[in-house]
Amino acid sequence: MSYPDTINLPFNGEIIRTRFTQLKPDTATDSRPGYWVLLQGDALLLQDGDLYRGELPLSLNDDGRALQFGEWDGAPVRLLSLGKTEEVPETLQPVPWTDLPDQLATIYGVAKQILYWERQSSHCSRCGSGDMTRIAPTWGKRCGGCGHEHYPHIHPCVIVLIKRGDEFLLARKPEWAAGRYSLVAGFVDFGESLEECVAREVFEETGLKVTDVNYVGSQNWPFPSQLMAGFVARHESGEIRVDHDELEDAQWFTRERMPPALPPKRSIARWIIDNFALKDEG
């Protein structure tokens, strides 16, 4: 599977634009039976390979937890998170997100981000009050204790391919699968532009200085709520000096000498590698 541009990557809304319309909680009040995004751990429960549709099975009591968050194929779509040990009907199959087709992975990602926000916003981070009410017509919430307003937290990150002639830098973290290498990445800090974050993260993690930092695209990454901004940069100076608090290893590779494993095809990391490291230029 190849993706012509980053907007076409899974977890970006373009993937489900023709099937999904997101609605804010106060406007999503359709009482018709519809589709269900049933989450259990890192899996989506499917029926015959698709979202479950119809009335919620009697064995799954939503206890007021269900949240309508939009429409899928013109019908209401609701989110329900199930406990890891909660029994589910045999007609529903748990499918890990890594095995989902692109469209279902994307609606799964939207639901996971909403669920993350709902859990994070159950109490006020300023005063600790649990009296939180929605600010219509948004996903924001207002604290009944101190009046502070809270809105969903989307965390901007940078991810960058560094080139040195025909070579490109790949790095690995110790917790990754054996042999997998990817790009240097990190969270944007206070007072930084995205380009400044690229330069800082690269220098902190590898000891290298970069120049010609160019933006190439972005991807929503709902684990739990990142926005990955992709860049390509050119090596300016320095030799690799790995920060072992962040990385296990970093090396220069070429198309002829590759690591044992790369990131999955539907990640922006792999898209950048395929398009700016492995593809013939010109």
C-alpha cells in the first residue's frame, strides 16, 4: 500500500471524509440505531469485518457511557469503551488497531482521541473539581468549581529525516521491536517553532547539527493525541553522539545498507523514508 501524500495516511480525516462527519456532543442527538465503535484495550470489536450496526447487544450495558460523536455512512456512530475483562458476544471479534484496514483504523483513532480527552477532562486540572460541564458547541469543558475552561490537548511533535549526501540517519529506541529503526522525533517545547524543535531534538539526541529544514507533511497520531509534523533536513556538522536516555542507537544508512526493519507503511515516518531516502531524486 502506498500513499500519494501525507494527507492520505491513516488517522488523517481525508481517509474517511466521504464516510464520516464529526459532530460535537451537544449537536449529536440522533436517536436512530446506528454504528458502534466498540473499543476494548487496543482492539476494535467488529462484526463480519465492519463496525457493529444496530441496537447495542443486551449483554453490553452502556450505563450511560455511550457517546455519539458523528455520523458514519449517514447513520449515527457512537463510542463505547469496554473493560478489558468485560465479556462480549461471540459474534463480535476484537481486532488490534494494527490489523485494521485504513478506514476502520482512522475511525478507531478518532474515537481513541475523544475517549482520551473525556478521561483527561473528568476533573479540573486547576482546582481538582469533578464538576465539569461542556462548553457548547465544542469539545471544551468548564469547571463548576473555579470556572476555568479546558479544551482538548493536541500535542505537536516533529519527526525528521536527516540526509548527508547519499546517507540518511535512522535511530532506534530500546523499547521498539528488535531491529527496527526510524526517524528522530520529539515534542515541541516552550517558545519553539517547529523548525527550531527539529534542530534541538536532533542535536540533543544525536549530537548532530542540521540545516535546510523543510516541512513535508503531517499525520494525526492518536496514541494518545499527537500531531506529527514531518521534515527533511540536511546534515551540517558533527558526528553521532547518542543520548542513551532517549535512544539505543543511531546510524547512517544507505539504500544499499538498510536496517533489519523499518516503521509500518502507514506511518509518516515510513512515508518520509520511502519518499525522501529510498526514492530516486529527479
